[in-house]
Amino acid sequence: MNPSLTPSSTVATSSASQEATPNGPVWAGVLAAGIGCAAFGVLVDLCEASKGISKALNFYNPTGDLSGKTTVAILVWLLAWGALAAAWKRREFRSGGTILTITIVLVLLSILAVFPPFIDLFSH
């Protein structure tokens, strides 16, 4: 067998020459998702607490204030993602445990915020 054609001789990569790709933008996306969910939960409760806010977030009459709540929450998510990704574009997180924990807490709080018995606390 010809040694010059073996797979080990055709692949010449060095792990020392490879640089780690920063994972900050990825973790920015994860945290931004939690922030967007939390924004939606807060907006749901604010609309229940205030007819003025509910009326202001009524962007489209057939859907009522849901149109504004979702639109604003999506904008918050995108702005948070953009800002965090820009701030963390060169950042390398060894472990994203803290970010993941914060995101999970934000998502759980948003679930609580849209839970009907909790919403009833703010009903007008």
C-alpha cells in the first residue's frame, strides 16, 4: 500500500492553529429570548391593570391589545439580542450556566405573569 495515500497523511490539521470561536453572540440570543418572554408577561399584566395601556397597545382592532403586546415584546427581544450580541461579540463563556439560569427564571416568571389567576390580580 502506498503510504502517501493513507488518510492520516492527507489530513494535516493542527489543534494549536485553530482559534476558539467566541460564543457570546449565542448566549446573547439565549438571554434575549428570556428578556422577550418577560417583556410579554409584563405587558399582559400592564394591559390588565390599565385600560389606557391596553388601548394604546391596540394596534389592530380585530385582535385588540394582543397585537401591541406581541409587537412590543418582539421589538424588546430583538433590541436585547442586538445589544447583547454587540456587547458580547468577542466574548467566550466557558460555561453559560448563569445565563441559562437567568433565562429559565425569566421564562418561568413570564409563564406566571400570563397565568389567569395571576392576571386576575390586576383586572380592572
